[in-house]
Amino acid sequence: MSLQDRAVELVWLNGQFIDWDDARIHMLSHVVNYGTGVFEGSRCYETASGGAIFRLDSHLDRFFDSARVMGIELEYSKDELAETTKEPRSVSRPGGGSTPRSFRHR
């Protein structure tokens, strides 16, 4: 799938949802030059009662553990990230499930 074929319209960046096309990082940022970042992906499945995120707590625990090991400070708590991940704008995708991803770079 190319970036042009994406089903994502919004991303959560610096505490707010913004348009995909407005999500930017500077080319001289530490992550671009040195690869210093942590990420975690989960999976959201469509169920009869709506979207369900598979093992969200375990995924967020691993994300926080990775950040700690890399010495990267996270500005949001696990509860805040969990609530944002459950936000309908995070998990809605036409025609099925989605893959919410947490990412933090230096």
C-alpha cells in the first residue's frame, strides 16, 4: 500500500488530532539523523459492538518500557494514551480494522 492509498485522514500529534498532510517532523531531528525513537503497534478489530483494540494495555506497557530503556521521556500517561487510542478518530477505518501506532522520537 502506498502513502497515497492510505485510509488514514487524521493523526494524533503533540496532543491533538491533525490532518495527515500536516504531520511533519524536521529533517534535522534526532530521529531522522540517528534513529532514536520507540514505537508500538496494536490492532483494532471490528466486532458486533464496535472496534476492539487487541491487548492495548500490554502494547502500552511495552511502549513505556522501550522509552525507559532508550531514555526517552513521555509527555503523556498510559491512561491518556489509552484514551486517545480508543478515540473513534484513532480506530475508525472504512471497511474494517485499523492499526493504531504509538511513536515517540527525540
